[in-house]
Amino acid sequence: MDHYTPKRRIPVTLWSEDVQGASGQIFLDLGTSGGRHQTILEKLNESSPFLPVAIGQEGRIHLFSRQRLTRVTPGRQVLQSDVFARGFQPWREERVDVALTDGTRFSGRVWTPLERETQRLSDFMNQQGAGFFVLITPAGLHLVNAGRVAEMALAESVGAPLSSAPSIEY
């Protein structure tokens, strides 16, 4: 049986290959887990296939396929704690350049909650599937569908240099 959960409206802009910059409001549950409010990231990573969004002056509800969304940008006045919760768990931010399947490119930092200290960004991204992750850019926060990332370049090289080192003669 369905039951009503109190909600609050949060302004966002939706982007996909089909929808360019649809402004609307998503509905976040109030006080869902341990008295803490739901975040946009949690809402986007729910298992239901469609995201209800209120669009326009009359607030008509549109259902967007989560799988087809490329990214969601919170309104400028939205608090970071409404977008994602850093909490008390360990996390890291990695500098990246990201190219999305719709041709959009960003430079910024990917926020990654850490399951273990040695976790790499590639480990985190491989676990995302079509889930959303946080990209922090100078222009603001973006919630990006990992399934819509065409390429992600790390800001720093990792490991041994690719060129051959001069040999040491004895």
C-alpha cells in the first residue's frame, strides 16, 4: 500500500541528449534516514526508472528516464548539503576533465566517498554503473550520470613514466 511521505521542492536543471536545460523542481523526502533529509544525489540514485519533476508555472509533473539523463544541475541557491552529504565517512576529491556523450566538457573535481584508503577514481567509476556522481566545477555543482561519461582524464599522471629512462652503466 502506498503512503504519503512529506516532500520539499528543490530547483534543478535537467540535461540529456533529448532535453537541453529543462528547469524544474524535484521532490526530496523530508527526514528519511535517521532524521536526515534526502539529498539530490540520493534521489537520483534511487532504483525507480523515472524521476518526477515539476515543470513550468503550473507545476505540471513530467517523468524523466533517469537512464537517459546526462546531468542534473542544482539551482544556485540550493545548499551543498541538499545536493550531497559528505557526512563523517572518509572521502576524496580528484581533479578531472570530463567529456559527456552529449558533447559537453567540464573541468573540476569528482567527489568520491571512500570504501577503502587505496580506492582509485577508476574503482569508484567502475562501481557507478548508470548511477550519478558529484562533479564540482568553478561554475557550480553537477550531478553526472556515469553511464553518460564518454571520457574522464585525471589531472595527474599515475605510476611510472611512459618514456624509457636512461640506463645506468656500471
